[in-house]
Amino acid sequence: MDRHKKNAVLTYFVQALWDKRSWAGETHIQKAAYFLQELLEVPLGFRFMLYWYGPFSFDLRDELTGLRGDGLLRLRPQRPYGFRYEPTDRAKYVQGGFPKTLAKYHDRIDFIADRLGDKNVKALERLATGYYVTRKLPDGTTEERAAELIKIKPHVDLSGAVAAIREVDEIIGQAQVLVH
């Protein structure tokens, strides 16, 4: 996907997260974009690696900085908690230039915003890492994948890991309709 289309998709994505009452901070965007790209096959072109709070893309971090520099996103302070990303009016103008691209990915973006928008950072960390583990061990049982999640994230207890894996399986099942 070329840069202009990606700008339209990402700013639309941030707006969709906002609309679902997401905090829309960087961690929220990172984890939701991981699902959007890897599960729903939206070709954003980011490289994700396992990092402090689960899958993370330095490329996406750079892109968010670029979108701020281009005036398409701004940071809105939410004292005492930090910053939220917010699309600008200029972002809506850019989105208007790519109606076919946005129509193509609209359902996928809305699905992820619906499923993840209201999650807190801890829940997003468990879910994104659970999806990472599920991709790594596609034939693993719930218990095997939960154990792997705990190896990666020792602060997650067994019941939290099992719940995350089950929710990931549910998300995967529901997403199949959108991808195929």
C-alpha cells in the first residue's frame, strides 16, 4: 500500500478507535494495528516484533510520528495519564481522496475497533501476545498456548492467559468471515 493510502487507512483507523471509546494511545494503536495487519490482512507493511508490552512495530511508531509531522494526527493530553492520538480535519480531507481503499478495509477496521477499542493496556498486552503465541503454535491446545504466553509474560497468571487465548480464538473465528 502506498504512503498516501496508508495515511488514509491509519487515520481512519485511529478515528474508529476513538469512536469505540479507545484511549487511542500508542500502545492501543500498536496492538490493534497488529491484529489489523496480521489477522485481517490489511497490507500496512509494518514489521512487528515481541517487545515490552507484546507485539510492537518501530515502523508504526515512526509512521505515527510522520502523521503528526504531516498534520494528520495530533496528540491530545489527558492529564495525568498521558496522550491520545486524534485525527485532524486534514486527515478527513486525505481520507476523502481514497474512498475505494477505505471501503475495501472499512469492515476490517471497524471489526478491530469493535473488539479491541474498549480494552485497557493490560488486556491488549495479553490479547496481542496471545495472538502472537497462537501464530507461533497454530496447532497448540489452549493450555499449551497459555503456557507459552506465561513464559513470555510471567506476570500473567494462568487464568488470565487461558482467558486471553480463548478470546483470541473467538476473535480469529469471527474474523474469518471478513478475510475470506
